Amino acid sequence: MRSVRDTLAVAACLCALGVGAAGCSSTQEKAAAQQAESAQILKERAERQKAKKAAKQKRKHDHGKQKGKAK
């Protein structure tokens, strides 16, 4: 009787460890996916800022010229 209970206890512990390990791997996968998404968002943000800065520089250069004024 005692060996049956011990066997069941060991089996229950192994099942609990298996479930815990499966939970960790899915958590790690979620974290990796979120990190990849964050990296993509930062990359897109940098591209938008670069385009905005280039447009601002272009306007700044065009601003100094006076069109249509006779010399």
C-alpha cells in the first residue's frame, strides 16, 4: 500500500514539473515574440523620425531662398 502511494506521489510530482516546464517555455516564447515586436516598433519609429528630420532639413534650406524678387 505504501509503495503505491509513493509511486503515485512521484508520478504527481513529475506531472507538476512537466506542466511547470511547459509553462516556462510558453512564457519564454511570448517574451521572445514581444521582444521582436518591440524591436520592429523601434525600427519603424527610427525610420519615421529620419524621414521627418529630412523633410525638416529640406524645408529649412528652401526657406532661405527668396523667389520672384528682382535684383
